[in-house]
Amino acid sequence: TPENFDVDGGIDQDIFDINEDLGLDLFEGDIKLNGVQGR
Amino acid sequence: NSIIGENYRWPHTIPYVLEDSLEMNAKGVILNAFERYRLKTCIDFKPWAGETNYISVFKGSGCWSSVGNMRAGKQELSIGQNCDRIATIQHEFLHALGFWHEQSRSDRDDYVNIIWDRIQSGKEHNFNTYDDQASDTLNVPYDYTSVMHYSKTAFRNGTEPTIVTRIPDFMDVIGQRMDFSDSDLLKLNRLYNCSSSLSFMDSCDFELENVCGMIQSSGDNADWQRVSQVPGGPENDHSNMGQCKGSGFFMHFNSSSVNVGATAVLESRKLYPKRGFQCLQFYLYNSGSENNQLNIYIREYSAGNENGTLTLVEEIKGIPLGSWELYYVTMKVTNKFRVVFEGVKGTGASSGGLSIDDINLSETRCPHHIWRIRNFTQLIGSPDGTLYSPPFYSPKGYAFQIYLNLSHPENAGIYFHLISGANDDQLQWPCPWQQATMTLLDQNPDIRQQMSNQRSITTDPFMTTDNGNYFWDRPSKVGQVASFPNGTQFRRGRGYGTSAFITHERLKNRDFIKGNDVYILLTVEDISHLNSTQTQPVPTPDDNTHVNSTPGQPVPTSTSGIAGPCANFKCENDGVCAVRGGKAECRCPSGEDWWYLGERCEKKGSTRDTIIIAVSSTAAVFALMLIVTLVSVYCTRKKYRKKATSKTADISLENLQA
């Protein structure tokens, strides 16, 4: 077993990478828009 | 880059709920993120107490938020798996506070090029710009260093960057996830009209002649001098490290010219605490005797005590010679006070003396330990760049060690290890819910501009390894044999951390490395109290949450359900007891055209009654007016009739006489 446990699994993921890997299709990667704000 | 519209603003203190679904580490990191807001902005956070609108932080899928205050009551903000990094949380809360991403500004094409054919198909809309009718840049220039900026790899379909900065030097700066940038703070403080922060108190780099309002004491043997170098050392100050000619000042106590035991005292200006706990951070240089000493006092002023009471807080001895050293001093002051620095000349030869620079005082918690790494630069990317820290103890008594791996060509990794220690027999195993926070300090002289890089991990006592052991069991049981540099053997548990703590590129940025020194600040705190559900809210008195009871429905006599003023206070007619200003009072039920009123809702009112009362009082007033009018007409007529008859009589008399 490896000497150290890497909570990031060895990759440096940004917010948008994390959300994309989860299959989320949020506005600009991490914004939850309400109807009014439709940019 | 903020959303336009006052309705999107939150109050300066934002109510929040940390939902049970959150991971323990995430809860601790969220609270640390709040501390960064409290230090650098006027935004504060408080547990939800029934206010109409609040932010519910929960473990959803991914990391996301709405932009601005939706005024929808409970507003969700998701901190899902792998989102438990402090800058990610700061980023999502900046969305909630009303900020879009930086590169969607209307003027972004002046500063970055978007390479459209490198964007994943269907994701192009994530690179739209928005005109200044939709978002407001708050008169702040484009900010490559914003924590709200995409990184160069955002939504790329291959290995080439989707964003290319027009100034090449910023290519590896965009997308930083360390802390607020200066412009982030400028925008936030402008958007919310911030005039002060909750926990910042003072910062001094002695560049101005007024030395931040510090005063020399009269009851000592020597004064501190504001100088830019000392023959016996230091050659330059800590703020600028000699990089700026004509600036770079610090305070120096020349101990070579005084007797042993002589003192030099420097006091801060008067400071006014709000939170009752403080952390003092400063750099100290000793070029005199190794027995020179620096004593830190508090001069606290209370009512009727004009001169203040001097209390010794810390004696700093054994100050290493010949280099700037970072020190932290924890304080607990609740009244107006000054911080007092007393240099004392020690025995032994002394060519120079003591020097102080880059003082910062804030109402925050000091780190528990400092790991100073000297001659750092040559370790980056080197096979020798694998370092273990000295052993430390957490406040609960757990022994631990940090492993820093700089040997990887691009990224620095950092890991937390439990190690065998003197208290192990008295401690709980597996180690439960201790959160280790490891901070690479940005040694900027002003704490408000420090963009330190921080990661936290939490020991989960239920975590197991593939061989069935508990990961956080006692190191003497599950650890491996290791040795300290002096040969002493001990047991080291497995490391837990990240191989992507910071890139070497960013590590060379800012003031992480200063004087070839790097500081890793360490805090290990027990967060097991976060395991319980956040206490349920009691409706705030100024809140408009009515508890309209439907007649016949059982209604609690007290909305909070907590014994207190309402315990013995009964409301009639289904009234509900609520606490306002510590006193019990009844919230009376009401319907379409009826309501109860009175101290205990004992009276009933209705629209019909009101109308009747209104009509009858109008009629009464009208009748009264009529009577008054009639009477006054009658009297007036009577009066004139009298006059008329009396005149006729007068005329007849005259005629008689005539």
C-alpha cells in the first residue's frame, strides 16, 4: 500500500473539472442560474 | 465583476446553515473560509436564527452556487466531494455575494484571447462576455489574479490552453485557487461599502516615519530607532529585503551601547478589541547577545485605570542570531489595550541588538506550530526535496509530523502523519475528528494582502486501509519504524494529504519564499463538535415569520419549543407564544376578515366590527355636528331677533323725544 494517501488522487482538479467529471452542466461550470438571471 | 441590482445584495452578516450532509472536513474548512472573509472584508457569517433568507451549505453533487441573494428563503450552496478547499469555498461564496467569473467581463477581450477551437464542443457558451448593463466591474481593472478567474485549461478539448493572456507572464497566474486577490477584496469591499473588517486590528512595516502610531516608553534605558540597516545586522528590513533603495525600515534596539538588563520599550497605539482573542505576528532579528530577550506585554485600560495594567504575555528567549525569525503570540484581551515590546539586553558580547519588522495584529486564532524551512529554493524539483518536519504535538496531545515533497517536477505535495508520542496511552484511538490545517505562508508584510496557500485534512476514525487496519489507529500499532535526525526511533503512521498542494510556478510567486526561507503554519484542532446538527433556529424578533395557526390545530405554546419566558405564558384562542426582547408575548391568529388581539389574544376583532364601528362613529359625529349647527343657528337667530326688537324700541323713544 502506498506510503501516503492522496485525497486528490494525484491530479490537481479545479472546480470546473470536478463538476464536469460529475456530469454537471452548470452555467460557466459552477453557477446555478435562476430563471430571471439568464445571462 | 458583480451582478447589477441592490436586490441581489446580502446583509453584511449572512445567516448560514451547515447541513448534516456535509463532510466533516468540509465543515471545518467552511468555518476557516469565513475567518478569511472576517479578516479581509466586512462580510460576517452567523448561524441561521430564523431570518427570511439564508445560505444552506450542503454536500450536493459538485461545487456550485447561485449568483447574488435570490431572496428565496433557503439558498443552496453545494460543497460536494473534493470541494473542501478553502479557496474553492471562498470562490463559491463570492458567487453567492453577487460576483460572476472574471473572464466574463465586458472588457475581457482587451486582456485575454479565447481560443475557441480548443474548447470542448457545446461548452463555448461558458466563455461569453456580458455587457456592462448585465454586470458591473466596479471601476476595478481586469484582474488576472482573481480567485474568480478560469484557469488556462478551463473546458479544453485537448492539451492546449483555451485562454491565453495578452500579457504572457500571467499565463500561469490565472486560475489561482489560494485566496482572495487584492482586487477581489477591492471589489467586494466596494460592492458592500465596507469601512472596516471584523478581525483585522493593525499592520506595521515601519515604512512611514510615524511608525504606525507606536510610542517610545519613558520608563526604560534606551529607545528603539527606525533604521534601514544595522552594521552588526540586519543589512536590510524584512518587508522589502533590501530590494527597494530608500525604503525598507525596521525598529532597532541597539543593545551594544547599554548595560546588561537594560531595556528599550516600544508600545503600540491604543487598540479596541471586538472578539476578545488576538494573534500577534511579527519578525524578530537578533544581532546582539544570544541572551538578548524580547518580552511581550499587554497594557490594558479599564474604567478608572488611566495608566493601564501591564501584563506579561510572553518572554521570547534564545533568539537565533543573524536572521529574521517569524513569531506568533496568542492574546486574550477584551478591553482597550496597547501591545508592548520590551527588549532586554542579555549577558555576553553584543555588537548589534534586537530588530522588529512586519508586525500584524488580528482577532484571529494563531497557528499552533511553525515549521521554518531554510535554503528552500534549491530544494524545488530536486531529489533532495523530500522533507519531514520536526515532531509536534496537537493541543489534544497527538504527536504528528508533516512531509513535504518538492521532488516532483511540477507540483509540491504535502502530507500529515500521526507519529508515536508520549501521550498515546491516554489518547483515544483511532484518532477521532482532528482537523489538520497546513498553510504555506505568503510572507507579505500586510496580513490583509497575504494569499497563503492552505489545505486541511480531518482524521476519520472509521477509515480503514486495504489490510483492514484503521488508518488513524495508533502509530505504534499501524505505523512504520522511522528515525529522527538524532537517531531516536519512533513509529510513523501513513501520510494523508495531497500531491497537488501548490505548483512550483506559484510557489516562486508572491512572498512564499523570502530570504530563502519558507514557513509552513500548522494547526490541529478537534472538530468533533461539528458532528452534531446545527441548532435549530429560534425566530428572530425582527423577522416576519408568523406562525398563523389554523383554528383547531394544536399549536405549540412556544415556537422555539424551548423552556423559557413562554413556559408559563398561556395564549388564548390558539395564540402562539413568542419571545421578543427576552419577554414572552402572544402572536394571535388571524383570518381573512377576523383576528384576535390583546395581551393573550383574549379579544376578537373582525372587519365587520370595524366597519360597524367606523360607520356608527361617523354617524355619531355627523349627528353631533348637526345638533351643534342647529343649536348655533337657533341661538344666532334668537340673538338677532332680540337686537331687532331692542332697536325698534330705541327708535320709538327717539321719536317721542323729538
